[in-house]
Amino acid sequence: MKVGGGKRIAAPDQDMKPFMNLLVVLVPMLLLSAEFAKIAIIDLKLPENRGSQTNTAVTAQPDEDKSNKLLLTAIITDSVVTLGAKGGFLPSIFYKEYHKYVAKDDNTEFTVEYKPNDKVKHPKSGREMSVHERYDIFLYSTDENRNIIKTLYNKYSEMLTDLEGNPVAQVKAGDTVYALSNPRRVVVVRDPAEFELRPMSAYDEMKNRLMKVKERFREAQPEDFDDIIIAAENEVLYDKIVQIMDAARGAEYPNISIAKLRS
Amino acid sequence: MARGRKKVPEASLMLTSMMDMFTIILCFLLKSYSSEGTLLTNADNLVLPNSASKKKPQEVNLQVAVSPDMVLVDNKPVTPTEDVKRIPQEQSDPEVPKLKEALQKAYAQEEEMVRLGALNRVEGKVVIQVDKNMSFDVLYKVMNTCGKVGYNAMNFAVMGREE
């Protein structure tokens, strides 16, 4: 290159300032607005032959001998999450409901157990919290005596299970466990302190069971291998239904339909 | 300014590389801005549930929003949510009359567009935005009404979880 010679060639000065100003203003503005749009969608793949999507017939008799359809159904009521199929039901997952609130005024976060007809108060000011400040609903699995079951989670908030897919509550160094991602990831325990004992989320257990079901029917390949029906009671909040849908999609059941439980 | 007159070349900022960077960032941001910004508009005081879904909203034809006090079709209030709640739950095939009317109107419009050749076929796509504190009962009634009119491809709008 000739330019590299000893002489300095004065570059014609361009005034970049106005353009720089423009960029400095535009970039933050666009950055802000780009971060703002986080809306995603959940695709419902409703069976086409049903016309209207709402299959009310879960508790009504589904036609027997409809080839080898599985009719996998996740059922959610106000105290129980369970999984059913044509053959029967898995044991129910009882849950206690905890609500996480984030206060509008001072961003205090706190989690309380939900009791119907109980007003939630701000821990400091004693102000009544509105439902719009409820940020998350946690469903903690319980045993029959309503004691919360605790299980191990790793730092990515994935539940740990053993080879059969049962949640594990205790590990020692050298154990092999599986993290509940899809597909399950093998984790060899080096330091048991890496894992944290937390209340078992009913959603995670649901996902775990769904994955087990998926595994069991991989050979049989029923017609509706990817389908799941989510059946809910009238009073169940929409938020819970979306979380169950997440669990279902996480376990590779993308074709979700919705049904109503007759009360 | 005396300094500018000197023969010795002055130490100036190398703006070129920074300009390059900025231009690229600008292009990128502009692109992401226009493809996401306006597809879904949030109704007031409607809090969408959080979900792990990463799917971005595609081109949508119709929006149905169920906020705590109003049901809206394409951001136009149609009927109070209270009225939807009042529809008896025992009904096996519940529908919301005013919502049905509005949806039928939209559906007829879509059919008209197909007739004129602006669309290939009636897709029956609808994005449903529901407040996360709404009960399933309301959701069910709204969905049933959508399905009856012919909007069978339903999508739920959710908030992506920030990771």
C-alpha cells in the first residue's frame, strides 16, 4: 500500500458530529423499545375434526375402542394436579398454593401461602395487596397429610431425579442423578452442597411424569402421541393453566387442547 | 483557537470504527424493532401470565383480550367481563352473545377479503390475551365462542420469562 509512506496525507475533515448525535439518541431509544417487547405466544394445536375446540367430553364417556388413542389428560383442580389417560389415572399430586407478590410501591417481594378469603397484607406497611401485584403462583406438592415435600434442585432450578424418574431428596458425592431438562441430563454429584432442598413444585413433578409417560409410549406410538388435553375446573386461574401448558410443551406434547371438568 | 493552526497533526478521536459499530447496532435495532413492536398491543391493566414459550407472535388477524373489566375485540370494548362470568356455568355449550356478534362481524370481513382476493383463505386465527388472574370459566366461555364462530386457530399471548 502506498498510503503507508512517510508523508502524512491530511484526510478531508468530515464533520461527524451531527451523525454521532443522531446515533447517540437513536440507539438508546431503540434499545429501550426493543427490550420492551417480550410478548410470546402459545400455540394451541386443536384437533381439526372437532370443529369447535372445546371438548367437554372428558368426563363424559370417550368412545371406547377408538383405535389406540391414549387420550392423555392433565387435570387441574383447586387442590390437586393429576394425569389421566384412557387406562386410568396416576396418583394425584396434592399441592399447597403459595403466592409471590411484588409490591408496586417499594418492590418488596414476599411469598405467602394462599388461603381462600384471606386478604394478603404488605409485610411492612400492612396495606392490602391487589391481585395485580401477584407475580407468581407456586404450587408446592404435598403428601396426604398436607406436608410439603422437599426435593433437590440444582442451580438452574431444575429438579433432580433418579434413573426411574423419581425425585431425589438426598445425594452424596459420586451419585449419578438426572436433571429435569428435556432430554434428561446426567449429573454426577461432586459436591452435595451444590444442590438445594426446595419445596417440590407440582409443575415440575407434572413435567417429570409427562416425560415418563412419553418415554413409556415411545414404542407403542399411539395415534395421539403428541396430544394432551388440559382439563380444569371453573375456578382455576388462567395462570396455572399456562404453567401446565408449559410443562406439557416441555415434555414434548405440543398439541394442547382444553377441556372443562364437569363439577 | 490557536491549537488548530499548528502544523503538527493534532490528536483526534478515531470516530470511524465507532461509527461502524453504531451503524451496525442501529440497523440491528431497527430491524428487531419493526418486526415486533406493533403486532400485539397490550390492553390496560391486563397482566399476561409468564411462560417459557419463546415463540414470537406472527402476523395476526384478530385479537381478543379479556381484561379484568372488559372483553375487547381488536381493542374495542365489546362486553363487560362481569357479564361473561354471569353466564351459568352448567351450560354445556356456553357462548357470549355480544362477543359472538363482534367475532362474526370480523369473520364476515375476512370472508369478504378472501372473495376480493386479498387473502388466500379464511385462516380463523385469533390471539387471545387473558389476564392471568382470570378464572378458567371465563376463558372457556370465550374460547368456546371463538370456536363456534370459526376461529379455531387460537393462540394465547404470554409474557416471555426473562432469563
